[in-house]
Amino acid sequence: MKRVGIIGGGQLAWMMGGAAKKLGVELVVQTPSTHDPAVTIAQDVVVAPVDDAIATELLAKKTDVITFENEFVDLDSLSLIQNHGVCFRPRLEALTPLLDKYDQRCYLKDLGLPVPRFFALEQPANLSSQIAELGFPLVLKCRRHGYDGQGTFIIKDLASLQQKLNSDITTKDLSQTIFLIEEFVPFERELAIIAARSVEGEVVTYPVVETQQEQQVCRRVIAPADITANQAAEIEAIAHTLLNSLEVVGVFGIELFLTRTGKVLVNEIAPRTHNSGHFSLDACQTSQFEQHLRAVCGLPLGNPDLHCTSALMVNLLGYEISTSDYQNQRQKLAEIPQAYVHWYGKTESRPGRKLGHVTVLLDDQNRDSIINIAQTIESIWYRV
């Protein structure tokens, strides 16, 4: 029986539990708290921060292969462990160009993949000349550790940019070089694709989905996205190019923009399972979580196709500070026809925190009816 170590114990690791049982795989989780969601499905737990390389050495002794639930790791320290024969999947070299958003942008551009215009913010004194080509509004991003919109700011003018750089997002011990500036893309919609690559180099892709964000946090995912066949083929080709170039083993999430002129641009890469692929748990022949375990264990990849016409996934985000388990709302959500409620078992709610999600399987692709169902879910959850 394979034993897979997972660095990170949040909901992404928790959702591998069912697939692990199906495949006969044991999971060992490295996570900082015994209250984290994945603790309940793990055969063993190493209680330590995800960037604690000494703890990862212990994790390695307990497992056959190590994978990642999140990318907030210390690659330099892990490289020393890898040099001692520990198997990481994806390999650390595949993560190296992705963890810094500026490095990621450069890597994608060098591959010839379409990305927004960007530059590293290295000399704030020359801001005026640097941003002249991009114009306002523009996007300011922290280069490391940003997710769910954290560390991303839409800037409307030069004064606002200078004010933001002088505010609490910068501290005395951080250099200005941790920031990236990008052009603001007036997109028609946001898209995403989940892709997996096996040990043998086989790549499979899930249907391209539309993601709907509010305050830069994903609220809804519609599968499949209403795009042209050529656009879907282009996005699938982007996924193949990226995963093969990096020689990835495992699942990656790729977020994209579709502009008003029909152009596709790569937004960000998540080197792991991803929120935009949660619909696959209920709507696909093989979920992204089973696919990831199949890949890292050296098993044949599964069929990523939908087994329904379409699907809607709605995130259940925290909207208050509370310790409630929201049992009443969850029961009402479960009564929606063909709805599947996934509750992550987190002990505390706070605004914006992902507490669970609902997937609804659908018999048609009528956008108006899909939006109506999403609004019904949100009216129950947020008590509108």
C-alpha cells in the first residue's frame, strides 16, 4: 500500500480522503494544527508548519512520496531533503519558477504563452516612467504568498499607488522588490482549467470552466464554460505546453482571462489541486483529487470527462466571525435537487474564509437557470 505525504492539511488535502480510500492509499499530513480539516482523514499526522523542513524529513520517513496541498514552502530547505533521495511530486524544480509571481510571469512569457504586460517594481522612484506604457488602472501584486485576492490591489492612479506602497502592506524588513505591477485586463470573463500529468508524461485536461469572483475571491464555478471550440482548444494547448515544459507529475490549476476581443491570457498558475476544480468531485468520472493521487502514485490517469451536461459549484464563504457549524443552512442546501454539500469541518468562521462548497449537477447549459440556482444557494447561505 502506498503512503503519500501531504504538505498542508486544509480542505484540499481533506478532499483527497475519499479518493485515497478508493485507491487503497494511506495519507500522512504535515499541518500546523490538529484541528485542520485533513487531520480527520489522515492515517498519521506530523504537527508542524508547512515550511518546517525538519518536520518534512520526518514526513519523508513515514511515506513513499510527498506532494503539496499548498505552495507556501521553503524550496531551498526541501532541496536538501530531495538530494537525500526523497521523492517529491511535483518535483521541486517544477515549483521553482512558479512560487514568485514575477518569476512565474517571466517563465510563461519565455514559453510563448499569452500573459498580461508586467514588470517588477524595483525602483519606486521611477514609477512614472515605468507605468507610462501600462496606464491606469493597473494591478499591484505581492510576489509571494498571495491567494484568494490577498496581496492583490487594483490601483486607479499614481497617488493611490504611492499611498499603497507606503501603507501597511510594506514593512521595514521588506524590500520593494517583492511587488509586481501588471496591466489591468478588462476581461469579459474569467476562466480556469485543471490539468494533470502522469509519471509517463500523459496529460489530461478537465473541461474549461468559468469562474466568477467577487472582491477577488471565487464565488461560483460553471462547468463547462460557454466559450468557442477554438478557445477551449487554445486553453488545453496552454495546459499541455506548461505541464510538459515543467515535467510536472500531479494536478495543476491554471487561471485565465478571456478579453472582450476573444483573446485568452494566462492569469496565474496553482501548482496543486484548485478551487476551480471542486465540481469534479461530483460531476466528473474522476475527481481532480483522485487524479492527483493517481499521478503521484504512478497509477494510470482517470477519465476527466463530465458525467452530466453541466455543473455549478458555489463556495460557502464565511460572512461573520462565528463558531457555528451552520447546520440549518446546510440542510436547506442539501434539499436542492441534485445538490451535493461539502463541509470542511473548520471550527471558526470569518469573512471570506472558505468553509465549504455546494455542487449542483444540471441537465442543461442554460445560463439564466444556472445563475438562478446560484442565487438560490447564496440566498440560503447568506440569509439574503
